[in-house]
Amino acid sequence: MIRNSGIILLDKPKGISSRKALDVIIRRANLDKAGHAGTIDPAASGLLVILSGKATKLNRYILSADKLYRFSVLFGKKTETDDSEGKIISEKDPGKSDVSFFEEILNAFRGNIAQKPPIHSAVKVNGKRAYKLARKGCEPVLKERSVRIRSLSVRDFSWPVVEMEAVVSSGTYIRSLARDIGEKTGVGAYCQDIRRISIGNMNIEDAISLDGEIKYFPFEKALSHLPCIGDDFTEKDFIEFKDETCKYAIVLDTEGALSAILERDDGVLKINKIFL
């Protein structure tokens, strides 16, 4: 029997990998089986969703949720990793800028965009992690992917440092976003700091620290970013749902507990029964 099936929200600190943070929680919560939904870079901090026991089967549904990040970007310098951990590879005088000019640049990064992951990332190239190839001196060729930037705003403009906030689709790299904005300005840039605030309706305010009391987050709330089949929203409505990025919908039983997840693919509906 698998012990302690559930969802744990962790506020991962800087300076530790997602894997090592997961290992700490596995030991503290005495978990038999666990994984995390979405990696956070060692240099970044914020919400890491840990799935244990039977909850690991919810991974792909949680990964479908949009993510909210707050991050600061330094303009005028580029690093090999697109963050503060890498060696500086380019420097330019950032000159002067103002918010109105900067906002015009950001317009190009709102909505659906093509983005290339950082060379130092966990993306696989011919079966090998890109960052491992990069550390050996190779330059892996990474393909662009389509991602969605649902919102992108300036929180503080203190040029050449700009603090921003973004809501992005799964698969988006904030380091790449900062790098590409820097290229658009003509002076280059890298992320000084990245913090993940939320994934869907799971928020950093509900997260525990590495040494905090272990708490489990409700399954239904973890998936509440998905449409719910009910009296006012039917399976037919879901099949015809206009948002093509939404592939899943949840079904609750009479007591409000998660009982199934619907999946649509080219108008075909699949029902995945959930036993947690």
C-alpha cells in the first residue's frame, strides 16, 4: 500500500534544485512515491507542486495550468545561462529608456509567441539533457516552441533593471523571455531573479517551507483551473469549447470530490476515471 497520497505545495528556496527539494519532503513526509509537477531552476524560487502516491497520476493535468511569475531583468548584459548563475558573455551600455518605449517592446511578447528554450535547460536533444551537452562545450540545437504569454506587465521600472510579472502557459521559460526582450531592446539582458507565485489556483501563500509542517492541498482545488462538468456546463459544451489550449475538464461526485477527468482530442471525448 502506498503511503500518504496527496498534493504538497512547497515554497522552494533559491540555491537548491527541484529534485533535492523533493527529496527533502519525501524524507520528512515519509513518502513511498513522489514527483514534482514542473521544475524550478536552482537559482529561482517559488511554488513547487509535489505529488505523492496516487496523486502522481494528476501530473499532466496540473502541468496544463498557467503559471504566474515575478522576475527582475538586468539590461545591458548577457550570460551563457540567461540568468545570474552563468558567465557574462556580452556587455553593452544600456543607455537610457522609459516606460512607454519599453511597453511598446513588450507588446511583441504578449499572446502566442515562438520561443527557444535556454541552452542550459533540461530539454532533451537526441536523448540527452541540453545543459549536460552545454557543460561539455557543445552547443545543442534547440527548436522553437509555441507558448502563450497571457499577460506581461511592469511592476517596477528602474532602468537598467526592470521588475516584471507574467502569466504564461506550460513550457514557457522566463529566462528565454528575458533574453528575447533584451535582444529586442538591442542591448541584451538576463534574469537576475525569478519567483513562481502560482500554478492555476495553487498559490505560494498556501505553500510550506522546506522545514514547515507538512500539509496536503485539496485535489479538487488543485484542478480548479479546469472547467467543471455540471448542470450549466455539459460534455457537449466541453467538446465545443472554444479555447483550444484547454484539453481537460473535471467531473465531481455528489459530495464534491474528484471522480473523473475528461480529455478531448479532435472532438473525441475520453473519460479518465480517478481513484485517489
